[in-house]
Amino acid sequence: MKSKFYSWLKKYVGPIVKWMFRIHVHGAENEPVQADGPYVVISNHISNADPVFLCVALAHQQPHFMAKKELFKVPLVNKLVAALGAYPVDRKGADVGAIRKTIKMLGEGISIGLFPQGHRQKGKDPRETEVRSGVAMVAVRAKATVLPCFIKTKKRKWTPFCRVDVYVGEPIPFEELNYDSEQVGEYARISEYVFDKVCDIGEKANEQ
């Protein structure tokens, strides 16, 4: 489900952004089409520009990302991020309202973008970083497909005009998560499982 403004940006501004930021997309055929239902796209997190990279890479659906609530207090910026489909989250604690909104949006057919690492992990090996369980909570409660992606840059850092490779992995259907409500720690297990898929994509990309 794309907004008219987002569709306009994708058509006219997207190619310019892709050229300027030297974004190369791999595995675009793996992205579910709108008829397949919404998904939760997840990725490693190395820069503030990561949502832009993912939006350029994904063609069939519009992923909506959480953005820190402070941005919505800045004149003009607040209108732009809202128009792009972003919604506020309080990053200082567990924002239950934002989680509920995310699940509700998925139920309405709207795709979501989340970073399991929570914060940017510039220069770090993603396998050595902590993964939060929010992505699993959202995917389980919405019974959503998870789309793993990997953003590759030199030395796991992003600087203006450096090459950016975005790898789109194969979707992980909800059934593959094997959620068991009777087991303790399922959200942590599932979050680790799906983020392992992200890391696998990155490691294969590094071998090329």
C-alpha cells in the first residue's frame, strides 16, 4: 500500500537518489508483491540513511518506519517524515503505543520497516551486536511475513557518495517462525533467528 506522495517520489526522485547515493540492488525479485500481503522488512543498521536505501531497493510495497519522536517536533521535517509514512516512537523506553500501532498497521495491509539492532551499529560485525525482541513480537502478533535485507558498504560504514549494495533476501513466512506460546523466550529466539538470516545474506555478499 503506497501513498500518492510516496509513489511520486519513487517514480521521479527515486532514480536520482539511487544514482547520487550509488545504490545497487540485488535480489529485488524476492520482494513480495502487494497481493501477497504486508511484510516486516528487517535489516542491519549502519546509518541514518538506511530507511532511504531500503525504500529505493523495494519497489512493490512502501515500508513504513518508526522515527524518533523528536523529529515530529521540528517544523517542516515533521510534515516530510509523516508524508513518507514514518510514525513516532519513544526510543528511551518500551513504547507500547508504537508497538500496538505497528501491529495495527500490518493488520491493515501496511508494510513495516524495523531494525532489530535498535540503534546504528556503524563499523560493527552485525553478528556481534545485540538484537531486540520487538521484531518478533510484531511479526508474531500480526502473523506477518518477514523480509530480511542486508545493507553492505565499505567497512560497514556509510559516507556520502560511497557505494551502497542492498541485498533483498527470501521472505520468511510466519509459519517458519514456529512460534510456541507455551515456551519461554520465544520472542528472543525468533528475533535471533530472523536476524541470522540477515547476517547470512551479508556473509554471502562478502564472498562475492
